[in-house]
Amino acid sequence: MNAEITLPDGRTLSYMQAGADIGPVVTVLDGPCSRGLGRALAPTARELGIRLLIPDRPGIHGSTAQPGRTIADWPADQLALLDALGIDRTGVVTQSGGTGYGVAVAASAPHRLTGLALLGGLAPMNSRKARKDAGKQLRTAVLLARKAPFVLKAGLKQSYKKLPGSAIAQVPAADRPFLEDPFIRDIHLNTMREFLGTPDAAIEEIRLLTRPCVGHHPTTRGSDTGRTVDREAGRNPPAPSRPPRRRPAGRRSTGHRRPGCQHLRSAPRLP
């Protein structure tokens, strides 16, 4: 079901509901301009009695654009939607470029969340190391979104004209057999159509991947959390200093890093 609300500042926020008609609510925050994750989760959610809420960020589908917005601005829209629908608490599941928005909501309003799940999590690309680990395709898209958006827009429009072939071509060869499933194929093609068909919104979403979404501030009086959203565009507040932690002798780190991983699957391949 597609619907919309009017936000306190007069903007429109569009959204889709899927899954069960009643039951616990999970908000789905997908990558740029996409409702694909919500569509993919809908059959299982219906079986489990889970209600899916799939909001559209500014400039996407029927949501009014918000020039100059940051990821840190999203929680206000998210909470306004919950209030309008009479929802006290929600789980949040994110994917790819939706990661920062989910983290921002969890940091600013933890009392409104039942849980947060990150699928294909994407860290802010505001450091050289983060950009290097993201992979060439995503790194190129982010660079163009910041420095030459007109070039990226031309590439998106060209890919849109070549649908569905361009959408299938960008899927790695090892994954293409999955597209033989009509359900998966339809979700992928619709996701790519949404992304490529709204180039201005897509470019803005990609550009925002370089901006921090959450900072650490000292707890203030009356606040139930010391973790708040950083609203100073482009800057992280300084983290409190702490002594370095020493690993006991003989113990090995269990952390793993996968260089070259990227999750913004809908970024076009540009020459």
C-alpha cells in the first residue's frame, strides 16, 4: 500500500507498507532511491506476522526534496512518520546506502527502537581508507557525485535508456543465475528502474555517503543518551580520549576485514 503524510515543516513524506496488516513493525531503509529490500522481505514478513514500513527519503518517489539535507536530518522525518501512524516503537533493518540513516535513528531515538539490523553495512566514506575499501565502482560514483555530478547524471540516464539490459549487465557473473528466479529478477529490475529513473535524487544520496551520521557528545541534562546525531555538516565531534587497550599475550584478534567489498550495487559502471 502506498501512502503519504505531511511533515511538520510542510514537506510530503511518501511511504509503502507491506507484509502483514497488523503486528510488530519493522522499518526498512534501503539504499539510494530503492524499495527493493522491502519488497524482498514482504513475503516472509507476511508469514511471520510482521508489518513493514518502507519510507522514502527526501526527493525520492513522492517525498518532497530537501536541499542541503544531511543524514542527521532523517530521524526527525522517521519519528514524524511513526507518530502519524500511531507507532510507538519499531525495529529497523537497513541495507547498503541506508546504513547511516538507520544508525542515525538508533542514536537519536533509541527508546523508539526494538532493534537494529544492518545488511551489507556501508560505513561513511569520509576517509581515504573507507573509500579504498569500498571498491572502484562505488568509489568512482562517489567522486563523480561530489566533483562532477553532471557526468554521473549522464551515465545514469544512459543506463536507464538501456534497461533492462544495463541492469542485468551490472550483476556479477557468479550472481546472474539468481536472476532466473522471476521474483528476484523483478525486484532487481524494479530497484534499478527506481534508482536510474531519479538521477538527481540518486546523486544526492550517493554524495551523502561521504558525510558522518553519528557523533559522540557528552550527556546533557534531561537526555537519556550521550549518543546524538552530529548536525554539523561534514564534521565529527572529537571522541573522548582513552588509554590504548592491550591484547593479552597469546590472544589473536578475531576481527576480519574484506577489502574491495561494495554494497551500492546500483551504481552504474562508467568508462
